[in-house]
Amino acid sequence: METISSIAKRLNVTNGRIYQIIKEIPADKQPNKDAKGKYNFTKESVEAIESYYNSLSSPKTDNESDLVKQLRADLEDAKAEIKAKNNQIDKFQQLLDQQQQLNLSTNRQNEKLLDTNTHSQDDRPLQNDHTDVSEPTEGNYKGEETKTPKKGLFSWLRR
């Protein structure tokens, strides 16, 4: 004798799904209930439940397999796109490193040129250059001026 649970296990569904299927199959193939409300399954009612379930699950399986194929294709596309973006990031990182090295080299060359130009002009500080002067105010004047000579365009880097 079949039970709801045994049919559900065989079809790999829940007991509740079997109850739903019983309501959907034609009345002449539905199982009878005994006095306690339990279903008495005949061979015909079990076959009706299985055939109804198989008719529902077959198209769903095809749709699910199409969906799985589409999702896998989308996943492969996303992986390829991520790989391309990672390659772009690596290329930009290399370009950025090259640019930083070039800037550093250029800054060093400019400092050398400015240092040689400044020292070659009489080796004395510039008189009228007030760019690096800490101007005294009434509150912080201590009786002495602190004027530092301008050493070049990138002198602020050496402080």
C-alpha cells in the first residue's frame, strides 16, 4: 500500500506537493479517503499522480536547462570581461609607474639645473626675494629677521 510520503520520496518532492497534485488530477483517478481521512491509493491513482507530475516537470526541466545554459554563458562573458578589465588595470598601473619615475627623474634634473644656476650667479642669496621669508608680526617679533634665500623652484621639497 502506497502512502503520501512514499510517493513524495519517489518523485523527490514534498508531501504538500503531492496533496496539490491530488487536487489537480481528475476526480475519477483521485485516491479515496478512509474514515480517518487517510488516502487509500490504488495503482491507477498512483500512476495518475506520477504522470501528472512528469507532465509538469518535463517542460520545467527544459526551461531550467535553457536557463542554466544562459546563466553559464553569462558567467563566462562576465569572466572574460573581468579578465579584460584586470589587464587594463595592470596596463594603467604600469603606465602610472612609468609616469611617476619620469616625473621623479625630471624633478631631479630640474633641481640640479636650478642649483647650478643659483650658485653660478655670484654665489650670494637673492636680495629682493621675499617668497620664503617669515614676516614678523607684532605678536611674534623677537628682534631678528629670519630670511632664507630662495634656492630654486623645488626648494620646498628639501625642507
